Amino acid sequence: MDHSHSATDRNVEFQHRLAAQLNTHANGVAERWVGSCRRDLLDHIVVLNERHLKRLLSEYVRYHHEDRTHLGLGKGTPEGRIRSQASGRVLSQERLGGLHHRYNRAA
């Protein structure tokens, strides 16, 4: 039986591994989402308080899934946004208080 590492040493090593797994820098998907959220929203807004931040993040999540195109989805959206008509008048809908827009063609 190897007694070279005490139970405390093994516990500390385990905690370091666990912390690395939980760290957003160790999770590429979370890191990309946070980066997108910062570039698309938070770098352009002054957050007033926690309630304001929660509302902004809720709106951003909706925008991210319904309107923001993703290269990994062939420029589609996670919600499967249907492409509009090929011709016709273009309509603009504000998203995130006018920071971004969704464009559709009139039917």
C-alpha cells in the first residue's frame, strides 16, 4: 500500500481537478457563449442593477436562439428560423433594444 500521498494531498488534488473542470475557461462552449454575449450585448450597455442584467440576459438568450445566425448551423438558428421570401419589401424588427435587427421580407 502506497502511503506517499496522504488523504489530504489526494483531496487537494481532486479539488484542483474539479475546479479546472468547472472553470469556464476549460469549457469551450461556455467560453464562446460568454464571449458572444459580451460582444453582442454587454460591451454596448450600461447595466443598472441585477434585475436589469437578468432582463438583458433573458432577452439575449431569446435573440441568440431565435435570430442570431450560427456558422455551425449553416447560418441557421438553434430554433430553426425559416428563411423569408426571396423578393419583396424588407421589414426590420429591433432586437435587444435596437442593438441588433431581424430582417424579413413582407409576404
